[in-house]
Amino acid sequence: MFLKSMLLCAAAFSAAFAGDESITQAKPGRGQDPLFLTITNGANNFLAVINTRTKETDYVPTGGFGGASGNAGGVAVSGNLAAAVNFGSTNVTIFVRHGNAMEPAQLIKTSSQPVSVAFGHNHLVVLGQTTAESFAVFGNTVSKDNDGVVQLAKGDKSAAQILTFDGGVVYSEKSGSVAELNLSTNGMAGISGPNRPIQLPNAPNNDTPYGMAARGGNVYVTIAHSNLEALVVNGQIMSLGAGPTPFKDGSGNIMHAPCWNALAGQFLFSSDSPGKQLYRYLVSDSNVFFDKAAAARLNGSPTDLAATDNLLGVIDGGDGTTSNVSLFDIDSEGELTLRFAVKIAGPINGSAIIG
């Protein structure tokens, strides 16, 4: 079942890593370009760094092994820091920005194979296949030891994405769970339970909770195979936005599904992986409305995406051998204009933009 879900919503700097010890410190740069980050996700994992102005692409070794799939948030950024999951080696690489380059700084061991990362409340939070954990952040250094770890609500290795928001931490499991956890808003206490499940709609409207985006106290969650986008506030679903219909063919096969999310002002963009397109929604503190199909069309099945200011970056699976990164300019009406696209060998995973 999880494999079906994944299919549907589916010049390098060399550094000598010294265990978990920090090996570099960032210095603020000037005239820096926004950089789009993703991971190659192969046996030897690399951070692909794409300059959004020049199109220059560099590959920086993570020092770990890839292999994550069917998830969102495999790369996350905060200030000069970036984090990238190494699923195959059960660790996370911390990078620090220097000018228009990203340099590896630390390897952080995780308690289960990591699929998703996020920053918030002076912490790095990591979603593994069976655990969620937090690591304190001090400037450009991340603690090598977690300060909190919680077993997931289901823990059946269907973990999809983790986010921080004003209320703490929220994570999704594709087999049917979205849950919140505690994380101190003053950056002191680490992640802690109990799991607080969010009540999903009754069947058939609860099929495959997946990608998420958060702003303030609002969390926007896709219920992918039910063709729904949900707004969660204070642990409860406040609004549901249904995508275009029909989303299944006569045999019940899924043709369209909102899978991963990115927020840009009042617009929310979601990747319709089986439909090879992006959906656009309008969002507020109390509602989410479907606004437009085919906001952009992709050559492959889009997965993770990220937005900042007036820029949207999307990855797609391409032809199955070579993946694509597409960068779009977002205008005031939410219309997308392709800036450029870059081909990357391998099953890339994760999307983030570091400004």
C-alpha cells in the first residue's frame, strides 16, 4: 500500500567529517543569491545547490547515504543553516552557507532512519520512520545529542513529513495519522509527548494524509487520496478544500491527488503527482479554497516544493532516471512563470530555498 502511495504521490566541496563535531562556522555574506537545495538521494548522497539567478549547479557530498522516498521535507533551511536527511546511514547532515556555496559542517546521528527535517523554536526536528526527535540549535551549530525523542503514533514506517508551527510540532504518517507534539516555544525544552492525534474526516475522506505547510498557528495538510486540502487550527480541522473532480477513473485508480504543499502569501501550491501539475489554493486563517488546476504543468510527477518571497521551486521525477528542478516566478495574482529548469541525475528528494 505504501509503495502505491509513493508511486502516486511520488563542482563539489570535499570535507573530512569528524564524527559529530562542528568543522566550520558561517560568516554573513553580502550580495548572496537565493539557492535552491535538494538531495540526489542515491547510494552516495549529495546536496544539489542551484543558484536561482545564474542556474549554476554544484553537488556537495553529505557524507551519508540516501534512499528516502514517499516523504516531504528531506531538506530544511533556517538562516545560514541547512539540514539534509541521509536515510541509508541514519543521520542528518548540517550545512552552513558561505557566500553562494553550502559547506558540510556536522553529521547528526538519529534514532531511526530519517525522512523529514524542519527548523523552529531554536531546534532542528527530525522525523524518522518510527520516531520524532529534536536537537537544540545554537547559532550555526546543532547539538549532536537529541534533547527529546517520541515514538510515532503509528510507527509503521509510513512517516511522511514533520513541521514546526506556533503550537509545537506536527507530523504525518501516510497510513492514516496526523499528530501534534510539544516543543517549547522559548527554545528550551525539547520535543515531548504525548501524541495528540488530529481527528481526520470519516472514510472515504481520510485516505493518505501526506504533505504539509505551516504558518503561525495554521497547518495545511493534504489528504492526498481523498482529493482534500485541510486547514488545522488548535488541533482541529477548520476547513476542507476539495480539488477538481473526477479524481479517480472508472476503475477507482487515482488520476489526481494533492500531495505536497508550499505557501506563498495567500496562495498555497500543491503538487498533483499523478496529474503532473500544480494546484493552487487560496488560504486564510479560517478557510482553504481550491482556486486553480494546472497552475503549472511538469514533465514528470511533481513531489516536494518550496516557496520564498516570489519564487517557487518544484522537483519532479522526470523520466525515472533523470529528475527535474523547475523554478517559477510568482506574480501578485498567483500566476507562475517558468524561470528555468535543471536536470539532475537520480531520484532527487526534498526542496528548500535559502535566501
